Amino acid sequence: MAGEDRFILRGPPAVDLEFSSLGEHFMKKLSEHGNKISQIDAVTNEQQTFLDISIKSQNLAACLRSRGIKPQDVIGVCSENNLNFCLPVLASLYLGAICAPYNPSYTPRELRHAMDLSPPRIIFCSEYSESSIAEVLENYHAKVEVIVMGESTQYQRHILMKELCDLSQKNIRFQPYVAPNPKEDVALVLNSSGTTGLPKGVMLTHHNVLNSIAVLEHPDIMINRNLETVIGYLPFFHSFGISGLLQTLHRGITMIVMSAFAPDLFLQVIQDYKIRMCLMVPPIIAFLAKHPMVSQYDLSSLETIACGAAPLSRELHEEFLKRFPGVDIRQGYGLTETALAVLVIPMKGNKHGSSGKVVPGTEAKVIDLETGKPLGPYQEGELCFRGCMIMKGYANNREATAETIDSQGWLHTGDIGYYDNDGYFFIIDRLKELIKYKGFQVAPAELEGLLMSHPAVQDAAVIGVPDDNAGELPRAFVVKKKDVTEEELIAYIEKQVSPHKRLRGGVEFVEEIPKNPSGKILRRELRRKVKSKL
């Protein structure tokens, strides 16, 4: 290759897709898997087959169509993991509607913002999230129907899903939506934190999601081809979690569903169901490597861990292997904006600390931070990707879309790294300011804005500080306007944000916040200050 093109790395050709729409695809797959067990509740042991899910999701789709839901309408899902979560997701896909999962821990302020990104016609919620939704809808600008997936409702105007339609009916034959333009028709809107504050709505098309499923079918990538059972503890509203959910429905794998991560239950499930492969984020790997509780359970069935959502350090990888020498950890790298993994460790060859090689249907390059020119092996710069899994854009935010995807279709990740002579990529830093707490993104600017609204705060900056268990913890540096304590500021933030955004790294009072001449916070100086104290 001549010129700059020689510094573009390409994965294998994209996998051929049988269907153009996700609705067609999943309706066929659920039928194929039939009476095999699809999901089991980790606490109650309630279970449902793929056929059960097929019948219930088709009935729900028919019911929603009768209520006027049409292609490209938005259907929200705000719930912790449960056996019913997949039903409105699948019903949305059958209808050609857009499914928008929301974090059930969002405060009403955060939930209102997420709903404004893609205003829903209907929201499915759990009993846990129902009151937050009700509070938002008291002053919402549009009528939104609320359907509760639990056993009861707090509000007369809300509807119980089990009373909305007969999910046990067996004679439905729903005709799924056929996407006329699968590269343009949006299937999912997932929330991804932006550096400037509240989340942005990532629009993923049918084509994006189908390709993200197909990529993992490639013989160089597929982990545990004959996999039978996995744990569903990663939240389904998160890109990593919903990707895992869709993979199990696609491949016919039984998922043990956990409503949230609970250490003892997690270990019990691995032991009792003899789990061979598990999706994990680095904080869970740290838990397995270090916590004394782990030695009380038989985890000898574990063979493979697919790690994502945040970089896994070489040190933690090696510490894990001391306790589990026979377990193969395979890292991947992706963003919500890339429909998940665009780098994956191939089946043949693993390099500790690497996030993998370029997946099928995808191109990658590393560019110079100053000139934007592609760089060669071992030269550090910003990672950029182009291909069939790159999002359509951010919902109702053309400016942010243009800042992220350039005119040639390259998505600029904001992550800094390099690749070696074998095409393995290594992530070393973030150009973005996002903090990664247990795989969740936390935008410093949002916390800084809230801190600045406190009458005792003159100025503030927030960074992530290293933590073995969580990856990073949000820590605030504050210039006082008048007397205030660390505890008061932590409590002030806690009331206004969801749990992963709390100031778990503490508050440090300083004389001034380091800034450049244009007023931009110099976070690297703050990180150096923290590092010098470790």
C-alpha cells in the first residue's frame, strides 16, 4: 500500500447477513431454539423457553400495534434485569419501532433528559423505577403511556403488562417489520455519557446491530462455540448488557438472569450452573482476583472471560491468573457508538494488556493528535474506526455527531493508544475526560456543574482516581467560597445523581483549579497530583 493508506488496519470481510431487519432475524431464531430453556431467574428459579418468549413478544407486539405504535415510534424500557425485559425489546423490533432502554437508577432529572433525546410513546418500567417515571411525567410535554412489568402498580393511570394483553395466547402469527433501509432505520437508542454533561442518545440501526451479532460468529473470534449457559448480571440498559442479551437469544444460550450484581449470588450461580464463559468488566475481575469470599466457592468450571467496558491492566490480568491459572481472559474494545466490540482478541493468540485486533467489516487507524495524519506501529495517537457497526449518529444532536464522525465516516473515539507489528491494539490513555466507574461512564462536567450550583463553592473540577475494585472513582477538587465540609458536598451531589456518579473518591479542597489560558481545566495536572500521593 502506498501513502497513508498503509497505516489503515482492516479486519476480515464483513459476515453475510441473512436478514435486513432485527425483527425478522429474532423471530426466526426464537422459533429455531423452540422449547430449549432461554432464561432462568437466579433467585426464584422461574424459567421460560425460547418458544415462551417468542409467543409473549409477538402477542405484545400485536397489542402495541393495536394501540397505534408504528415504525420508528420510540418505546422506552426502564427496568432492572428480569425475565420480562426482553419482551418489549423484541416487540419493538418486530414493529420496526425504536427501543430506548433507560437506567432505572436515573434520578428524575437524568430520566427527563434521556426521554427528551428520543421522546417515547410508551414506557415499560419495573415497580422499582415507576415512581421516577411518574414524577417526570407530571410536567412532561407529551402524553406517554406507562406499562408496569411487575405484579402491581402505585398509580391508577398506569397499566400492568399482564393485564394489557394475554401473553400466554398461542395462536398469534405476527408479521415482523421489514426494514426498507436497514442502514438508516434506527433500532436502538442507547445512552452514552458525553464529556460536556448529560448522556447523548446513540442511534444504532438494524444494520449496525445485526453486524455486531454476526461479528462474533466469525471463526477467528467466536468464543466457546458450544456454549450452553451464561450469567445475565450486566445491566440490560447498558450496551454491554443488551449485547449479551441479544447474543443469547441469537445463539440459543440459556441465561441465568440477575437483577443486579450480588457477589455471593454471582459466585453461587457460577458454581451451581457450572458456568464456562462469562462476560465481565475489570472491577469484577478484580473482585475474583482479590476477595477472600471467592475461595469459598467452586469456580473450576470457568474457562473463558470476555472482558470489556474498560481497559484491563496487565497487572490485574496477571494477578487474576495467579488465582485462576487455567482461565483465558480475552479483551475486547468498543463503545456504545460502535455497537460494541470493534477490537477483539482473536482465538489464536492472546497478548496480555492488548484490547485485540480489528473485527470483520471494520477499519481502524491511529492518528496524530496535532496533524490528524495516520500513524504507523508503536506510535501513540487517537484511535479511529470506520465500518458497518459505526452508529448513525446522536439523536437530535447534529453538532455532537459531526464532532465525533468526520466527513470520511471515521468515528473519533477520544481514546489514545497504538498498535504493534502484529496488528494488536493497546489503549494507554483517554483524550476524553470521561471517568469509568465499574464500566459506567461519568462525565466530569455534569458533576462540576452541580458542585458549582452549591452556594459555598467558588470553583470545582472532577477527575477519576484509580481504584482496584471500581476502575476509577470520581473525586472533586473544590475552591471554597465559604465554609463547607467534604461530607456536605458529597451528600449534596448524592441527592441529584444516580449511584455510579457519586463522589466516591472524595472531595479535596484547594486554593485554585489549574487551567490553561482559555479557561480549560488541566485535568492531567490534577491526575499527576493524585499520583504523587499514591
